[in-house]
Amino acid sequence: MTQGSTRVDKQEVELLLRQQIGEVLRTHRLHKGMTLRQVAGKASVALGYLSEVERGQKEVSSEILQSVAESLEVPLSLIIRQVSDRVAAVEGVYIPDTVPDEFVSEAGLVSENS
């Protein structure tokens, strides 16, 4: 964010996103007790590239992200959710865990409760 501003510009969001993806992947890898070499090997990704992804220095494609998630035995949706929650916190945005009933009604969606 720029100093004195609560707005996050596009460049900052892109950097933030890279960093958050890397941190979430690293957290899962360490929680599983795996080395970078093990994850890179299972995911068929270059070790140096995965290291750069974890440090937020490289963008990661959706295909590689899926492959790394599989090698960590973590659902891709969980990784994306955790990254989203982190970015939202930095942006100062609250994202509820459930969709309000009013929204479901207004949008004409089917609720799990109906």
C-alpha cells in the first residue's frame, strides 16, 4: 500500500499475491516435513524455480500450482482460500465464510439449507 493510503494498487496486489502464494506453499511444505527437493521432485518442477516461488520472486501457473498442491497432498482450493484470506486481510476486506441468505434469495441461488 502506498503511504497514507488504504488503497492497494495493481502492482502491489501482484507482488502481494506472489508473496502470499509462496508463504502458503512454504507453510504447507514445512507442516508436512518435506524438503523443497522432495516437493519439486514429486511435482516435476525445477528446485530453483520452486524456491523462487516460495520466496515470492516468481509467478506460478495454475498447472504448476496444482502439481505442487498434489505433491503436498493439500487441496488446491484450500491453498487458494488461504491466499485469498491473506490478501483480503491486507486489503482490509472482510469475506464471510458463508453466503448470507438475503444474497442467495436475491441472486436466485439454491441454498444448502433449502
